[in-house]
Amino acid sequence: MNPGYVKLDLFCRGLRIDKSCELEKDGTPILRTRGGLGSGLEMILPEDVHVNAPVVEHFCLKSPYALHKENGRYVLRKAGDFVFEVTLPKEPKFYSQKASSGKQMSRIGVMQGTYLAIYPTKVCGFWTMKPRQNCRFCSVGLTLGETEELEKTVEEVVETVQAARKEVGITFVHFNTGFYEGTSLDELEPYIRAVKERTGLLIGVQCPPSKSLEKYDRLKELGVNHVSFCLEIFDPRRFKEVCPGKHQYLGQKAYMDAMEYCVDLFGKGKVSGEIIAGLERTESTIEAIEHFASKGIVSNVCVFRPCVGTDLEKENPPRTDDMVPIFMRVYEVCLENNIPIGIAPNILVSIIMLPDEGKYLTERRYLWKRVRLGILKALFRTYFKLKLLRV
Ligand code: SF4
């Protein structure tokens, strides 16, 4: 019952909230935005492991996990037994602050662990096609205009980033967009430029792959630090079933080409392939992870969450036992292929298992490789602090 295993088990089994809890007073509000994975309760487990535990989906009702408030502290119990004490991050004050335009900042960007996540552009084109061609697990078309602003100006985004930096010390801003017939990166450019110039923070970008690969050179010039690609599913047959728009308008090859181009451009460890575990066979997910690692790409794997209102809301999440070998392998292949992980300062993600958190699931220690990672991390932290001083 280490915090890494419990994080994974919570993703697969969900969490019930005991009536002793006072979440409105003690926790961060549940804000479902973007693809939907942030639909749960933000908690911090021991060893600073952040988790967004599912609480509203159908399977949570049967979860063996329950959160209790006992003597003023929050306690996680499994089938009634004490697991450990947990912390609920307080709602950041900037959530209720308004941008100069009058829009509430929680409707512009949200914290997902210790970083700020922003979907700055219009609704994904797959949601507006007739018939809809959206990815079956996705909730972008359900949340934009509801829990988050349909449109966000560059100024509103910069003001929200500055407020988050001032209050909670974020180091990383993550932008993602939907599909816009090849213009996703162009639409993001003004936001990236302004946030980089005015804050100096680390920036991650997640967009559908561009077939004009030179656009990634432009991203590098703008100072983007990390790029990721939501392939979601490695098995071509399942990819077509679950992601019909991506299959028809992009194809898996476009993802692979863009990822390989970006690894050459940005370097090992700065490019991720996003995969959803639980929507294809475990062996297929592991095949994806090993393939990515052989190219220097990190796998960011999330556990399938059947979010309320999505096309797959009635499905079940995967079993924890089937997920353990996947996340163990994510960690192992990164170390075996000398792909740097966990280097950037203060990026603790709640909605997925971080590659580094696979260490909780494997008995392999990789002592010298971990020492090397520790040195890299210390060097990068110093370099980043010095760079921020210049902004
Ligand atoms: S590409 Fe798929 S996952 Fe991404 S926003 Fe569009 S429908 Fe959602």
C-alpha cells in the first residue's frame, strides 16, 4: 500500500466521500475541464504524490476506498481499514479572482497537481462535425462554455498564469487544443509567445500532429520546453473505433512522424506520447511504451476514466492488476533507454501516473541511473531559477 500503488488503485476503483468530510470548506472544488480527467477530487498522498481521484463516475459507488474527516484530519480508508492520512489542497485564491476582462480565472486555467492547465482555443473540430467524430472518451465538447470559458484571450491567459505563479509558485503551464484542420499550432502561438515573454515559465504544448513539421521548429524558437501527442491507442483497430476523427483526418502515422521529428529537435525526454490504458489489451499498451522508448519518447499513460456524459460513460475502468505491469514498464524503459524523467522542477501531476511514479511498482532499483537523474535535476533546477530572475 505505497502511495504510488494507491494512486493507481484510486484511478481504477474510485473514491467514496464519507459524510464527515467538509470538502467545500477544506478542498479544491471539482472542476471538470478539458478532456475530462480532472473530474475528481484533488488529494495529496504521502511522499507528495498528487492524485485526482474519481468521485462522480458510476464505478465510484462500489469503491472500497472512502475519505473520512477524523479529528480535523483527512484519512483514507480501504474497506474500513486505515490506509494513510491525506492532504486536501486548498482552493487557490486566484480561482475566484477576475481577469481585467471580468472573467473568473478558474474558468480560464485549472491546477492539475502543481501545474496550470489551459485549453485556450475553441471547441475541437471533431465535436462540431456532423455526425460527431470526437474521441469517445473525451468531454471537451461538454465542458467548454459550461465549466470553462468558451473563448479566452491572450491577456486573460497571461493574467491567470501570473496570478497562479504569484500565489502557488507554478513552474509549468500546459496548453492543449483540439483539432482545427492543421491550424492548432498557429492558434496557440500568440498564447505561447505572451506567456513565455512575460513570465519565463516552462511551457508544454499538446496538439494534434501537424503534417507541416517545420512548425515544430517554430515552437522551439518560441521557447516551448515540452511537446506531447495524444495518440491514445496503439492498436490500429481500436484506434479507429475509439478515435474516429483522429483515424480519418490524421492517422497514426502522422503522430509517429511528428513525435520522431520532435525528439530530434527537442531532445530525449522532452517529447511524450500520450496513451490511455484500459481501452486496448495490456500487451498492446506495453508494446506502445516500448516502441516510444526505443525512439527516446516518454510515455504519458493515463488510466481510462469513463467520465459522466461521454460516449463511454457506462464502461468500466480497467483492473488495477492489469495496470501494474504497464506503469512498471513505463518507468523501467525510461531508465533502460537513458531517457531523463522527473527533471523539471515542481511538476507533480494529479491526473496521470507520472513515469517516475512507476518506481513504486517495480523491485528494480537502477541505483546509478537514479543518481545521474538526481544530478541532472539539481542542475536544471539551478539553471531554471537563474533564468526566471532575468524575466
Ligand atoms: S482530438 Fe479527441 S481527445 Fe482531443 S479534444 Fe478532440 S475529441 Fe477530444
